[in-house]
Amino acid sequence: MSQIPPIFKREFIGYFRSPVAYVFLVVFLVASVGLAFFVGNFFKAGIASLESYFMWHTWLFVFFTAAAGMRLWAEEKRSGTMELLFTLPVTTSQAVIGKFLAAWAFLCLAILLSFPMAITVGYLGDPDWGVVGASYFGSMLMAGSFLGVCSLTSALTRNQIISFVLSVLINLVLVFLGWSVFSDLLHAALPTWLVDLLANFSYTTHFEAMKKGIIDPKDIVFFLSLGGLSLFLNVLALER
Amino acid sequence: MIEVKGLVKNYGTLRAVDGVSFSVRCGDILGFLGPNGAGKSTTMKMITGFLRPTAGTAIVDGHDVKVNPLAVKRRIGYLAESAPAYPEMTVDEFLGFIAETRGYREEVEKRARIERVVNLCHLKSVRRQTIETLSKGYKQRVGFAQALLHDPPVLVLDEPTDGLDPNQKNEMRNIIKQMAAEKAIVLSTHILEEVEAICNRIIIIARGRVVVDETPDSLRARKPGARLDEIFYDLTRSEILS
């Protein structure tokens, strides 16, 4: 496992070597905060809470994690650096984990950069810090699961665009399954137990409680196992 | 040092390498020749542990690449075709990354390792430049520096002089020659004069098979008075036409 730090470091610094990272951070902040203000009525609601900020995260992550994760392996394949990486004394799982953690840390940074909102809410009112903390924790955990899928799709192709589209599709389905509007539609065609079962495979369902400040082990297990499964398949895809 | 035993690689129904065997001793510079698509690069990628052989194996410094690929990777310095490197990093950072993954984490030793190859490959003037801004020749030298960083007993170089100008080619050959005494070196090339200049053994492969494995002198003796490229043409012609 000692080989993970240099891979992490290279990948993480790599993000900031191009303007893309800064554009990503700015656009993510504008989109997430903008949605909270203008659609989620963050200001007008007059409540000292960040719920209107976190409620959009599942939707935002569909696109933003795909953007952050699409280059992970596709770029290594396209530029031939994969040959360099895998002739160094590094195992596939070390490389997969190192690169994944770097991208995850980058996403966590994007999420944490909304801290002025938390400070403002704390200055103006008296928010429940437990809820705020649980939401940040849940959001970062969920970003990891989204990113696992992106890392996997990135390993399947040498084309970043294909990786982006694939991961958006998969993650969108995993968001939809627990979205009330969509499950109402499913109710018309499928029995209730099946709809509930499907909803259990959705980010939306498992993020719901965390937004309200409840950290349920089964939600944590869901996010961790989805991320773990994706990374396992990621290793297989690279070793095939 | 390197023992290649019946390496086979299939890509789908295509057999790229078809039972290649040879061995390289310490002090050898083995020139790997062959028409494009003959299986040179594929063979090298299997020796370095990047590709898994369909059959056969390679043993590098006592370690079987199929059983213990990491041990093999620690002992090989590999320059891949067209010297891939992370374009957004500076030369110093890139070599630092290689040093760290090669296990040189302590600042003093890491610096010393980098310093040595920067001097050896004449990279001093560009060490703070990002790799994407470098010319082909410098990129190639960065790739070479990367392969030499841990002073490996075995060097595998896929077209090391590709893209260099005649002076740089000469210099690269001199560096390779100087190191030959205590290493086993395999290099592939299209340039026949290069083989004559530095290699003490020649392997010609065509269609995934070894057709010649001998010294440059005995190769030349096959057709006295003829140029090497004529002999090369004779040996690989049947493969090209068929």
C-alpha cells in the first residue's frame, strides 16, 4: 500500500496543472450555490439551514463527478502513460485506489469550498450543526460512490467523452430509481415491493436521511459498497 | 539476465508473437530488428510485465514475470515507444514521481538519483519546463532518464533513438554503450547502422518468429560484401511478400 501516496500526489497535483480544475471548482460552486439561492429559496425561506444547498447534490454530482473522473484512466490509455505506470513497481489496485482517492479529494474540496455559506448561516442564525455536519459528510461520501462509477467507465475506454456519457447514464439511473417522481411512474407498472427494492439501489434514497442529519449505517454501507464494487470492477477492467 | 521462453501473444485471432525464445546475458546489447508489426514491441511489453503472455514466459534476473511481475518491474528500466510521460508535469516533478514509486522517498537520495540522470541525459537546461513544451529529442531523453533512474540491471528500450537528430543519436548510443558492461540491454530499432554500431547480438523477428539470432559479424558473413539492409531484406522478404 506504500505505493499509493506518490500516485495520489501526482494525480491530485495534476488537476491543478490545467485551468480545467479551476473552471470546474468555479462552475460547481456557482451551480450548487446558485441552485440553492434561486431554485431552493435558500434566502427567502428564512431558515438557518443548508438543506436547500444539499438537496441538489445528487443531481449535480451526475454531471460534475463524471467531469472530474472521465480522465482518470481514459487519458492514461490515450496518451500511452498507462504503459509507463504499469511498468513501474505498482499493482493495478494500488494505482486504481491512488488515482481514485486523488479525484475524491478533489471533489471533497469542491464541496467544502461552500464553507462561506455555512459560516453565513451560523452568523445570521442558529443552525443545527449536527445536521450541517452530517450533510457534508454524506455528500462527500456520496461523491465517492458516484466517482467510483466514473472511474470504472473511464477504464473501459480511451475516449473521455464516451466515459463521461456512460457514467452520466449509469449514475442518472441510480438517482432516478429513488426519485419520487420516477417511482410514482414505476408504481403504475410494477408492484410496490419491487419499486421499493429498486429505490434501495438509489443515491437519492440513501442521501435523504443524511440531509436531515441522520447517519444510518445502512446508508454508509450502501455508499461504501457501491464505491468498492465499482473500483473492484475497475481493477478487473484494467487487468483483462 | 533475461531468459525468454516460448513467448506467445494472441490478439483475438491474430497471433502477434509466435513462440519467441532467446536469452540475454550481462554485458550484452541485443539489437531487436524486424519489419513493422513483426512483434518487437509486443515481445518487449511482455518482458516488462505490461502485457500478459498468452503462453510462455520471461525470466528476468531470476524472477518469472508471470509469477512475480513486481520483482521484474523493479529490476527493469523500460523506455516505451515514443517515450510516454505526463505532459503537465515538469521534468523535475516527473522524475520525482518516478523516484518515489521506485522507492526513493528520502529527499537526499531522491535528489541524488534525479541529479545523476539529469546530468547523464543532459536535461539540466529543461528541468523546470513542463514535458508538453519539450521537443521530441528532449522528451525521448526524459523517457530514457526515467528508465535509468534506479540504475536497473536490465534495460529494455523500444526505439530509443527514434526522433533524435544525428548528433543526439550518436550521443544516445554512446551512453548505452558505456553502460553495457554491467547491464543486459535489449533495444529495438529500424536503423541497421545502429545495430552495427552498438549491438553485439542481433535478433531479427518476422511475423512473430525469430528468424536470426547471431552476432553482427556472422550476419554479415551470410552474404559477404553485401550491405546489412540487403541481408535484412533477403531474410524478411518472404514474410513481406507472403
